[in-house]
Amino acid sequence: MKISEISTETLEKIKSVRWDRIIEKHEGPESWESVLRYEEPEFLSVEECSILLPVDKSHHPNITIIRCIWSADKNSVTVFLSDTTYEDDPFFS
């Protein structure tokens, strides 16, 4: 699934949803509207489901999914991931 393939109605629903993240400390809730305006997010396939991550699609090759915790109805998910896009380690390959 690609974000360019979804309907305007679905895109408006996504904009109304809030999301949280923890990077050293809790941040959020955040707005999808700002992510869609300033970034180029894209769906990522995780455990055979398409998940829209609040990161630019240029990060996707550097993302490793560590763990997913799905709700019973699969309508929400907590994703633990590693994004090495800005890795500064000179020995990193």
C-alpha cells in the first residue's frame, strides 16, 4: 500500500488521528496532519500489515522492527524499532 493510493477521505481520517512516541522521554500526542505536511511518510509492511510510520520514507532502509504489540482487534499497534539513519558510529556499516 502506498499513501498516494489512499482516498482523500481516508487521508482526512488519518490526519485526525493522534500518535505518541518515546525517544528517551515521552513525546506526544502528535498530529498526523503535520507529519503529512512536512515529511514524506510511507507505509511499511510489518508482520504482513501495512503500518504508516511518522518518519520520512527515506528512513525506511535504516529501520529495523524489534517488536510489535497488536491490540486484540488489530486496530492499534505499539512498534519498537531501531532507526539508524543518523548513526554516528564510524564502525557502523
